Amino acid sequence: MAPRPTYRILTLDVPVADHDELTSVGKKPNKPAQGSWEETVARDVHEGRKNLNFSTWNRLATKEQIKAFHESWETVEEGEMPLWFYLPTHPDARLSSQDRSVLRAWSLAMGGADSKEH
């Protein structure tokens, strides 16, 4: 589990619906309308979880976890996350420089971020 400040950043206004998984009562949720904002978010969540899913984190080998930390920091560092089109409707998801510092420090501590200074 991530330290509290890191966990707060990782869960900033994150959509939790995964339209490809069964709900707790065993029913598939309704699919969002094609071309809708909800479909876009559901697709992005699904794609994001293919790359980094903390629900299945413990199934990864240590080497895979380190690689995931490095890639996730790289994505944040390059300004690719959060997605630009998500920010207007979810301004709380915008990362401050302090948020970025916390994420970088966490990634470094886990062996993921590179050692160059920013």
C-alpha cells in the first residue's frame, strides 16, 4: 500500500467504474452509450488498468513492479497523466508540483523513477 499522501494523489477524482467486470451482485453494468463521455472514461479506465492496476499489484513479480513504477512516473513526468481532456470536468485530478514531487519520491523509493533531478 502506498503512503497516505501518495495514495491520496493516486486516487484523486479517479473514476472507479470498470464496465468490463461483473458487479458485486453478479450482473454486468449497463454499457455507456457509444461516443459518450462515459464510454470514453470507461475505455480509458480499462486501458489504464491494463498498464497499471493496483488491484492486481501483488500478482506482479518485483521486477515487473519496478518497471511499472518507472513507467508510471515517466507518464506523469511527461505530462501524459492525468489525461488533458479529463481535467476540465475533474479539476481536482490536476497534479500540483508538490503532488509530482510526492509521486516521484515514492517511485524512487520503490526503485522506479530514474535518478536524474527535476
